[in-house]
Amino acid sequence: MNHAFPCGTLPLDFVGTLRARRNEEPTEKLATPELLDDWFVESKMLDLAPGASEVDLAIAIDLRESIYDLVAARLDGKPLPTDAVAELNLQASGKPVTLRLGPDGTTRTGTVSQGLAALAREAVEILGGDDGALLRECSRPECTQVYLDRSRGHRREWCAMKTCGNRVKAAAYRARQHATQD
Ligand SMILES: [Zn+2]
């Protein structure tokens, strides 16, 4: 697997393909069209690689950054940036992924723009619906992953316990050990 899906929400996992956004050099997980193909297959949005081009990749990154700008505005309680709203709505108006029923079950195929349209529509539902109030950013400062907090009492602190939660807890433990030794 080249990609991670910690959020349980594909548009936010997609936003997370630019990791450590506040670092001087964030980690770009969609550096090539092939990595975008892998994302669609690994996320199970599409059964087959859509054969992304450089242009597709640029359009995908436009969508990703528009979703991030909108989520960041929601988190800061600021008005939604109009250019990001326009980009999201434009991509959401694309053709849906092709679902077919066959002898072996369902197949999902489509082009990059069909996959992006599905992501954009899901993002519209998150940002425009009740889920918008559940948006959070991971508490590990370098991480910058955004997610929906569906936990009881809304106390989820990390994008994923397995990665960020454990790393922060291990660091806190080491700090305490250090303090008692001094
Ligand atoms: Zn995290």
C-alpha cells in the first residue's frame, strides 16, 4: 500500500495525501499520476487504475487543496473561501463512478474525473451538512490530518490511535521518565 486511510472518510483521507502541511517541506503522497491511480484502487473507489495523466493529477490536487481550504475555514470559524467553493462545486458536478452488477458482484470503474466527482460530492455533504460540526484536526501538531470525530462525547484527539495517538503517548511517557530521573 502506498497510501493510508485513517479517517473512515475518503475526502478527508484524500486531503491527508499532503502530510505535515505546516512543515517546511510537507510530504507529497501524490507526487506522480501513478500514485493517484494507486490511491483510487487502494481506497476501493475504483476496481481498476483509471490511468491518470499529469493533467488529471493537477486537477486532483486542485480539488484536494480546495477541500483543505474549506475544512480549514470551518475549523477556524471563518467564511468559506469562494474560489474553493466554486472549484468543489464544479468537480462535484462531474459524472459519477460507473457501478455495474455482474456475475461476481459489483464492479466500480471510471476515469479520474469520475473518481474526483465522487470525492467532491462526499466533501459537499460533509461541509454542507451536520458532519461539518464534527471536523477536527489531529492533536499531534506535525500531523495536520483532518477527520470527523464520531466518537461518543466527541473526545477523539488523533487521526489514528495506532499512529499519532501512540506516538504522542510514548513521547509523554519518555518525558515523564526523564523528569523523574532528574
Ligand atoms: Zn495524526
